[in-house]
Amino acid sequence: MRCLIPAAGRGSRLARVAEPKPLAPLLGVPLIERVIRTAARAGVREFCVTVGHAAEPLRRHLEALGPRLGLDIRCVANPDWEAGNGTSVLAARACLGEGPFLILMADHLVDERTVRALLRRAEAGHTHDLLLAVDTDLGNPLVDPDDVTRVRLEDGRITAIGKGLAPCDGYDTGAFLAGPALFEAMERAWREQGEPSLTAAVRLLAAEGRAHALDLRRAVAADAFWIDVDDARALRRAEEALLRRLRNKATDGPVSRWLNRPLSIRLTRHLARLPVTPNQLSLATFALGCLAALVMALPGPLALALGGLLAQASSVLDGCDGELARLRFQESDFGGWLDAVLDRYADGFLLAGLTWHVYAATGAAAHLLVGLLAVTGSFALSYTADKYDGLMRARLGRGAPWRLGRDVRVFIVFLGAVLNAALAALVVVAALMNAEVARRIWVARRAAAAA
């Protein structure tokens, strides 16, 4: 399945941000690259991109992007780009071939699930001449009601489309499944109406009952995401929306959810604009954790408090590598594994530093035992986390309803350090971590017995 991305227009409303518009950076990734990466994740491997205004910078970017992602990205010159976006469909006709194809806009971000839904319709032998993903949530806060293309529907068919259409049943998301009939409709719209636009072609097909809608909220997901990034204001709105989508990670514990994540997202917003990789952030977080452990091991309440603050700072920063990876499409099995390994080392060092601080102050061997229990309980809790989460998903269809993990552990260390209550923090960590491991064993045993 090939995908057409019309990217030939001027995009004057974003000219101050980037020239051409498809290269406007959104949290460190150009708009058109976000569109291509999203489609690639859904399974699309071949792209036809029409270029016109400021073609060379865009062409150079795409020629480098294709080999880097292992994709076939072909740039097609559109000499009539000033006439309307429909001319890009006609210019790409030879590139697209005779079968069905997708159309995604260079400045519309859509959900990967939406692309998958369109591909499934194609695989199922979708017989309509055109299928448009339509957002039927008329209260979508990401939509500019004064600029969006509106759609009127009847029994799944598009009966009218256009800006300012009232009343309407949904919004044009800019994601299409089309076929050769669109070429004919585009030629007719240009010849008969002098309007070579996608909207005009859809209007002609709709009049013949040949344009249908894929209801984004019913056929894809109630929370399906899309946004038209048409100007600087929309670019800021898209940035906020992408950052909000980083919240409520399924494996977040209470401290991560309510304290760390809001702070780490603020940091990630700025880090996304810097030439730093997620793995580099993982290493920086580990280094900060090691520094925190060394400072906590020093004598005196001031060193203890400073070490605790550094430990909590490393816990906040620990969320940034994953957030950055998701924003930049840089998630990898190795990155996740490296982050987990470094976290375990950092945990061990933090608890060892806290234990040494207590032992150096008291000289009591029993305090070394408490520290050992805290370390072993923490490691056992981390080791059982993946299996426990998998068990909860199997039983409940989702992750654990509440989660005791690293975020809580480091926060207890932080509180104990700043309150000069290092021994109490070790006792609480040892008790909580080992008790939670015991509870997980009990839950898993009951699940096995009931199976």
C-alpha cells in the first residue's frame, strides 16, 4: 500500500517557523517526518511526496530520511502546486499506480490507529471509491472550528463537505483511502469547476454516493488523536497535546503520576529541542543517582539532605528518556533494557549510600542488615514487576490498579534524607518492598490455583 503526502503548498501561516511548512519542527521532529513515521508504524513502507514550493530543502530531508528508516520515499514534482492541493493527486498518479492508496496531509497529525483502520479496510476489499476518516466529536478541543473542513453524513456516506458547512456531523481529518476514481473526480473538478482541490473531488464523489466515512470515534477509538497544524497557534496546541499524551503511563506509580511525571514532561518539552538522545538521558540519570548516593554516604545532615534532593531529581529525570523516545519515535528494546539495568544499579547505590550513612553514624551491625533487606526487597520487587503486570493484564484486561515501585522507593529515601531520618527511611523501604513482594506471590498463587 502506497501513501500520498501532498507537500507542495506554500504554507505561509507557518513561514516564520520553517520554510517549507512540512519541515516545521514539532518537539524536535519535522511535521512531515512525524506523518511518515506514524504511517510506517502502521505498516506503510512506500510513500509518494509531492513537492513544489521550496522543494529542495524538503527533497534533501526526505532523501536522507528514507534510507535511515528503511522506507521507499519518492519525491514527485508538482508544477501546478499553486492551483490547489488536488493537483498533487494528479501529479503523483504514476507514482501511486493503479490500486488503492492512502492520502495523509503533511500538516495533519493522525493517530497510528487511524492509519491501521484504513489499511484494514483496504485489506478487507473496501469497495467504495473513497473513504475519509471523519471525526464526529464536534467538541474536540484540538479543532479550530473556523478553519476546519466540515462533513455532513448520512448512513455512513458523505453527503456534503466544505468549510463553514452548517449543520455538520463531523470534521475532515485529512486521512483518506482512495483509488483510481479519485483521479477522474479530480480531473472533472478542475475541468468543470476550475477547482482542483481534494474537497471539490470529494464533493463530486459524494454527489454520486461514492464517498464514505470512517467514523474516528466508533471505528478507531474514542480517544483517537488528530490535529491540523496550520499556523503557529495550532503548532503550540499540537505540542501541548503530544505532551499531555505522555501522562498516565500504565506502569506509573502514585509518585510518578502525581509528582514526577508533571515535572518530567516540563523538562522533556525543552530537552526535545536539544541534540540529546534518550540513551544519553538514561546515562545522565544514572550518573545523577550515583552522585546522590555518594553525597548521602557523607556524614552530617546537610550532606544527607542534599543527597536526598539529588536522588529525587534523578527520579524525575528518569521519566524524561522514555518521554523523549516516544516523542521522537526512538523507542527501542535496547533503550528500555538499558534504562532498566541502570535503574537497578542506581537503586542499589542509593540504598547502599543511605545504609553507609546510618552505619557510620551508629556503628550498629543491625543497621547493615536493615539496609540489606531494603536492597534485596527492592531488587525482588523490580524483578517481579513485569510478571505481575502481565498477570494483572490477563486478569483485569489492564495493568495493576495501583503500583508500588521505584518512584515510591526513591521518594521515601528523599523524605528520610531531608528529614534527617535515614534509618526510618531504610526500615520503611525494607518493610514495604518485601511486603509487596510477598503480596504479589500470594496473588500469583491464588491466580494459579484458580486457573
